[in-house]
Amino acid sequence: MGLLEEAMGLSIYTAYNTNVDAITFLNGEIVQALIEEFGAETVRKRMDDYPREINEPLDFVARLVHALKTGKPMAVPLVNEELHTWFDSHFKYDVERMGGQAGIIANLLANLDFRRVIVYTPHLARKQAEMFVDKPNLFYPVIEDGRLAFKHPREAYREGDPIKVNRIFEFRAGTTFRLGDETIRVPFSGRFIVSARFESIRIYTEPELKRFLPEIGLQVDGAILSGYQGIKLRYSDGKDANHYLREAKKDILLLKREKDVRVHLEFASIQNRELRKKVIYNLFPLVDSVGMDEAEIAHVLNALGYSKLAERIFTYNRIEDTVLGGKILVDEMNLEVLQIHTIYYIMYITHSDNPLSEEELRSSLELATTLAAARASLGDIKSPEDIKVGTRVPYNEYGEFVKLRFEEAKRRLRTREYKVVIIPTRLVRNPVSTVGLGDTISAGAFTSYLAMLRKKGEL
């Protein structure tokens, strides 16, 4: 609890993406029925085509079966708004709750009793607002009589705002079904996310609030920004990704204008290579910290021109390649810290002049995996006391192997100019839910990192 208590003294701003997560817990029968609706051969053929977005139901079934076969969490954008009806007719949602990185992180930090959590999302419909926890330390910025004011999100909703629904299909290791003459057994628990990508949902700060971002920056110790994966290359009103990324850059610079607020960018899967490249080159150089998983670092390296290294990470998943890729990213984007989370380990890569020692960085990661283990065990974190549940979760069975491979990687690579630390994850065998675990790790890591910087007078 020591490090968490220090982090609880912080004030954090988080933006932009919130949505409603409609969750279905999959079983073999549900998957089998979907395959039979379209035919195994048709599904297999579409799997070979590997659709990058969901335009019709068959695209969904093909990508879902692919995710189940590999046991890897995946997110695929739904671009056809008319498919809402098909999904609602085929699935019963077991849970509806807060989704989107900014929303999940805001609720997490508010429940952990952080001093002040300011959350901003450009769209705040009533149903969305009601998904924020009812805590007195949670605020939404509003403009009243030309001045910046703060209300609880539930008191700040706007009638007529659009709402984004992401459908999440949770799957369990061991689930079995047949694809024609092939029997598929799901190797790992995870989730398949159908993320709504519609024109009505945009990632931006409203112009009247934008000029108050320096004032918000003065009131917080750090900012966690996310949701850029929701930007589209082009919109029917003539605006494009370049427009929204220019505005996103202004937001970061405005937050930092009055004081050097540490900014963390939580990176999420962007299917389109062109958009991925734009987000990386425009935003990474302006932020201090970035969080991502191992698939995302491979995507980023590919966009930066390191296609062979990216391919190695995708194919072999070796720690050595991930460390090498992380070093490249920290150098090329001039990041203060890069945090990579995978199912079996979490890693920090910083330059050797980072004010925190390797031991301190390790303790930050330790807090992060313990929080994630608590969330996986309980389904949600309701209070700081819940972290105790996470401390009882053992490290995954590959923990010693991870440490061994990491020591080998350090011997083979030049790491003198860097601090690279790694810890095995605490892995819950049968998680209540896997949604938001990456966000929990990143929020826990970044805020504990800030808490230690503040203690050293570096914040």
C-alpha cells in the first residue's frame, strides 16, 4: 500500500475516449452457431482474407474465430453503423459498463481515492455520464459564464450527444468448437473487441474549453491521453486525420504551457498503417511516456520502417527483440519512459539518466501488475483496499523463464545507456474480466512513477 498511498496524493487529467462496453461471455455453443450460420468453408475463406474492419457480419465471425484460435486479445473497428441491429439480434449482453481508456482510468483512479481526477470526453450523453462512479473526487470540466468550472460527470451530461457502444466478447481458455473438420481449443483467456468507428464520434477538445487547458494543466500532476485510434483518415465534412492531430498537438502543448505536466499517451491498436504513422510522428515526440502491448510495439516499429524487427516480434515474441525495439522507440521519439505490457511480463525502458533507480522503476511495475491482478480477480476495483486481493495472486508460471531471457537479452544488447527493468505479471487463471487490464497497468505504472518523481522533487 505504501507506493499506492503516495500516488493517491496526485491529481490527474484524463481524456478523450469513453464509451459503453456491452460485454458478452462467449461459450462454444455461441461460436458454433455463428460458424454454422455462415458455413465453415465460407468463414475459413474470409479468415484468409483477414478483413481489417467489419463491414458485414461475416467479417466479424472470421476475425472472432481467428482471435479464438490464437487466444490473443484483438480489437477490430466496426464501420457499418447498420450492423447494430444484427449484433443486438444475435447477442444478449451480460454486462453493460464504462468502456474507453479515459473512462476506465478515470473510474479506477477515482475509486483508488486519488486526490482529484479530471476526466474529459467531447461526447457526454446521459447514459455515458451515468457510467462514471459516484465519487466526490471525480470532475468534468465545464464552462460557465466564460469561466472554467468543474462538475461531477453525472451533472454535466448533454442531451443529444452521440454515444459510442463497443461490443466486447470475453473468451475463456479451454473453450472448444469445430470449424469444419478442425477442432479448435482456445489457448488463452482474452477478449475480442468490436469497436464502433463512426463519423459522429470524434476525438477533440471543444473550442470553448481548449483555451482553459493551461489552467487545467496547472491543477494536475499528470495527464493520461488516449483514444487516438478513433480518428478516421477522412470525414464527409472535409476534415481529416491531419486536422484532428494538429488539434491534439495543440492540446498537449496547452496542457504543458504553464508548467511541464508529465503526459502519458496510452497507445492502442490502429489497423490503418497510414493513420498509425501519423499518430506516432505527430504525438509521440510531444509526450513523456507511452504505454502499449507487444503487438502494438511491433506495429509502431513497422510504421517507423523497422519491418524485419517488427516481423520478428510478431513471429517469435522474444524479449530481446522487444528490448531492442523499445530502445529504438525511446531514442527516436525522445521519450522519457516507455512501458510495454504483455500477458507474461511488464517492462520499462528509459535512458540511464532517469531520476528513478531500477529498483524504484521495478516497484512501479509491481504496483501496476498487482492492481491488474486485483481487477482481473474482482472484475473491478472499488477501493484502495482491493489491491490486497492482487498481492495474493501468484506470478505467472513463466516468471523465472522471463527473468532468464531478460538477463540473456541484456548481455547480448548494449543497454549501458538505458535503464531496462522487467517483472513477471501476476496472472489470474480464471479472470472475472480481462477488459481494462492494460489500462489498469498503464495507469498504475504512470501514477506511481509520478509519485516517486514528486518524492524526489523532480515533479
